[in-house]
Amino acid sequence: MPYEAWKDNEYIENLVKELQESGTNVIVGTFDKLINWGRSNSIWPLTFATSCCGIEFVSLGAARFDMARFGWEVARSSPRQADFMMVAGTIVNRMVPVFRRLYDQLAEPKYVIACGSCAISGGPFRNSYHVAKGIEDIVPVDVFVPGCPPRPEAMIYGIMQLSRKIKVEKFFGGVNRQESRKEFLQTHPID
Amino acid sequence: MANLQEKIAKQFAGTPIAVDNSGMPQLTVENGAWHDTALVLRDTIGMDYLVTIVGIDRGETLGCIYYMMSSTTGETCSVRVDAVPDRETPHIPSVADVWRIAEIYEREVYDFYGIIFIGNQDMRRLFLNIDWKGYPLRKDYNDDPALNPVSTENERQSDNTDVYSLDENGKVVKKERAIFQPDDFVVNIGPQHPATHGVLRFRTAVDGETIKKIDVYMGYIHRGVEKLCESLQYPQTLHFMDRLDYFSAQNYHHGLALLYEKAAGIEVPRRAQVIRVMMDELSRIASHCLFMGTYCMDLGATTMLFYTLRVREQILDIFEKTCGARMTFNYPCIGGVMQDLHPDFVKDVKELLAVIPANIKEYNKIFTGNVIAKNRMEGVGVLSKEDAISYGVTGPSGRASGWACDIRKLLPYSIYSELDFEEITRTEGDSMARFKVRLDEIEQSARILEQLVDNIPDGDYCAKVPKVLKLPQGEWFQMVEGCRGVFGVYLNSDGGNKPYRLKLATPCIALAAVVDHITTGNKIADLITIGGSLDYIVPDMDR
């Protein structure tokens, strides 16, 4: 995809700038690039769907949209084998502890995509007595994909943005986004 | 209908019989006499299928309206029972032994209104966790989030359930009962499990590999749609129908729109009716296609998904051109449909109809005749016709047990009475029958489309409807055939522009309730087969 076609370029550039400010070693930096190249091209999703968005995720896996092209097709049923979690659907009060536990069970490094307006803000059910108003209060979110439900193309774009973020991460030394997760976990402790 | 009314009047001389606004006879029964009346209604009048129990908050009192139907003639009636004595401990006799499905419907009413059903052997909350404060559908419910906060703390579990009875002074006495036997080995399946098709949770007592009992937990996607509807204007409530059973979005929209039109007395143009029926049937094909794909995937045959989704994507393209969305269409509206058909619609549908027979042949070749599929599905999870009726299992699953429960035939709505199609029923009642019924229903839906595709009349696609729709005071009930069974809507209007009470009676709650009954005695691997063949949609049961 050409650079101009992306949105949020500024955000990614700021991320890169921030990472470069802390400096890096030539050898370590090269290793980082190698590892991130591999990781960003084989991110495995967790099979996690609560409602409508999950069906579009099924379409994404089938022949027409074919997420296997990007190396995402290995949807794992166990969070311990997955890299990222596509939160497809509404998260309600009763699901919150389960959802949080699934997130905690994901192996590091882990990422979350909030897929669809329900996961982002509660969507059409925001005023309900039994709906969490967005998953951002429960887990840290990397990419938001709006839509009700988002089209498979939008989901592809969202996951591609995630792999862009993974590409600029630093695995060895330096500051990376793990720090912000630590901060998050301090304010939202694991019980 | 008149016949039924006479029958009821003869049987219950002295009981007030009203006719509600949909022309359905409505009995008002004394609280104490309800259980005996229910038995008479089932055995003498023939009301053997309980459609739904509608809880309602009438301000001073709480009460229930029971909608029931004859499984053979399609005659429908309703019974109104008020809870006594007050709002503190309102109670009604349970009818869980008359209609098996009542057990779970009564739990739902208890969850929403706090009405205790005397004699129900399992009086727990259904959707909300056990520490939830308040009963959300009561009009005086306090929805302060501080009372019931969103918390990452695990919900409290209990191995006991409550049973209520009346003592000689008429006071409610609570007793605890264990759900499982003390030496049961209980395995938890779900809510995050790939084979539960969403977030459904089973607590399964197993003896070796054999299932002894399943306790179904719902509510992991309970979004409170019925309460939300009470604060929205009539046209605004329609869009929730897309998000219940997202495969039957068109059918559910159709149902609710029919109800509002009936209440407002709006005549729908012929063109809109034809469009609606065509959309219904298209979504039925798309739904059954996805069912076959995911079901075969549950059983380990991944390839099938790619074949069935090919047809589904073709239908979604047709939808997208006309409705502008792939899934949440919001297409049928009050008085007709939102916009006119896309110019390519007829051409696209014809292309679809041309490929369907070849595709069905292919599905049969890949899967239906397969030895492994036969071994895993034949004779697994047999549901008898009597149990299907008692548990209210409708749709393809009910028809696989031999119960001709298609609302399109029993109580034809829109233009279905003019159409020529067969109602597919089978007698085996096992997982294979449920699979085959769906496969054959695709053919029948295609037949309906064939009849209509060249006969879409010209004219308006939507009737003139006032901008702010106010419905007169009264009660209405409407049933339509969704892709998974009977979808009923109950509306109580107080004359304003918002529903006073809107009850959505969805088919999947019965499909989940019957899981315990048909899996008992089977192997735990068959739970996947049976659950998949019932094809429940979790947001549809939880609402």
C-alpha cells in the first residue's frame, strides 16, 4: 500500500521519533528489524467474537477477503497461542471479567484491536444498563476500527495498521510501548 | 379465531374474555387458578406450544401475559395473570410442568421484574449475575452505574438454586436446592469457546465421557435491548432488530414493522411487500449457508466454509447494492422499505438463482454423503416431536422433529399465502435431519424468489407515514418466521410515541434451553454436534 494511502501516518511517525530519541545500538537495532519483520507478518488472532462483528471476521477468513494473504489466518482458540485479540462485539458487564482474564492470558507481546462501535464506545447500546462503555477502560487498545460492523476491508486496514506499529517497536532495549502497558496495569491492577 | 373464542368461552364460562387489538382472545385468570387453567388450556383447548411469557410493569401491579399457540392449527390466544400481593414479593404459580420451556421463560421474567414463580425448580437470575441489584425492566429501576458497576472482578458463583413455595399463611418460603449431585464431576465449557458459537456457557456434569446434565448460563452478551426500546421512538427501535439475530435481520425488521403497521393501521404498498419477502428469503439462504459452513467446521470439515460462503458473499453483494450494508441493513421501515431496489437487483437475483442448484449439489457431494459426517450426525441428539413442542423448539430444528411449525404456513403474513412453496419437515429429529432441513429450505427459498423475481410490481416502495408516529393505546402481538424459528413481538402502547413495553420473543432461547434435554446421555464430543446443529445465535437469546 502506498504511503499516502495510509491514515494516521503522523501518529506512527511520532512513535518512531519517540523511539529514536532514546537511541539504539546498530546490532541490536538490526535484530529488532529482523524480528519485527517476522512478527508483523505472522500475527495470529484469538478467536474471540461476541456478536455481529464476529461474522464479518468469519468472512475475512474465507476465500473472498482471505486474510491468509497477510499471515493472519491462524486463528487460535486458546489465548496462550495468540498474538492479538480482535474484540469483535459488545462487551457487557458480565463478560468483562472473562474478557479481562482472556487478555491477561495472552502471551506477551500482546495487542488489542477494538473492532466495531460497540467495542469502542458501547455503540448503539451505550445507554443500556448492562453494557461496558468501550473496552478502553478494561484493557489497553492498540487500534480502533470503527463501523457497525466494520467491513472486512476495514478490518484488514486495522490489522495492517497494527503490523505497522509492530514494525517500529523495539524488542531489545530502548523504550517501547510495553512501558505504557506497565503504567496501565498499575492503574488497573490484576486481581 | 372465532372458533377458538367459542371454545374458550364454553370452557371458561364466567371468566372475562377480551379480544386484544390483534384480534386474539385474551383471558384474564385469577392468580391462584392459573396452574389448573393452564392444564385445561393445554389439554382441552390444545394450546400445547407456549410462545412466550411477557412480563409487564403496570405501575401499581406487576403481571405476566402468556402467549400460546396450538401446534397444529396455529390458533393463538393469550392469558393475563397478575402477580399478588404487592411489588415487594410478587408471585405467580409456575407452569414449568405444563410447558417445559416455561422454566426458562419464568427465570427471564424473574430476572427482569422480580416476579417469583411458585413451584419453579430453578428460580435463579438468567441474564444478570447473582449479585445484581434491582430488576431492570421495572419502571422504577435505578440505573445508577454506581449500584452495578462494570468490574473486572470475577462474578460470584453458586452451586445452589432457589425454589419458592407458599406456606399455609400464603407467605413465600425460599428453599435452596443443589444444581448438581454432590459427586458430580463438573466441567466448565465457555463462555469463550469456539464451539459455542458466541459467548454461551455450559456447566457440564460428566460421567467419564457421558454427559449427565448441562446447566446453561446466558447473559454474557445481554445488552438490555427491551429496556433501551422503551426510551426510543418507534422508528428508532427498528435498528436493534439487525443486531439480535444478525442473520435474520431482514426477517426481524419485517416482523417489527408489521406490528407497528398493524397498530397504526398503515397499508403497505404491494411493491414493498414483495421486496420484503424477497429480502427475507435471501437472508434465509445466506443464513443457512453460513450455518452449514460453521457447522461443518465444528465437525472438522473446514473446506465446506469456503464453498458456502461463496453463495453468502453473492447474496451480501445483492444486499449491499440495495441496502448499503453487508450486515446491519436497517432496510424495512414502517410503511415499506427505506429505499427503492437497485437497478441491478433483478439481474443479480437471477444470477444467484442460476448457481444455487449446482451449489447444493456440491454441498451434498462434499459433506452430506460423507461417511464421517453420517457417523457423527445420524442418531445424535434426537429430539422427539412432543419435546420439540413442549420446549418450544421452532424453525428448522423443530421441523426436523416433525413439527410443521412454519409461521409462513400456519399464520401467513405479508404475501406468503399467495406463494407456492413446501414446508420441509423430517421425522428423525437428529442432527442430520436438522442439517438436511436447512439444505432443503434453501431450495424452497429459491423457489419463492423464482416466483417473485419477475413479478415485482411497480408503485411506491413506502407508504406515507407521519414523521412522528403515535400509536393508539393497546396491545399487539405479531409472529414471523426468522431463519431459526418463530420470532414474536409484543407491543404495549400507552398512546405515546414510544413503546410502553416491547417484548422480543426470540427463538434461540428455546434452542439453548433444550440443549440439556437432548445431550443427556450422549458423549461430550456430541455436544459440539448437537449445539452446532441447533444453530443458536447467542445475541439473539440474550437480547
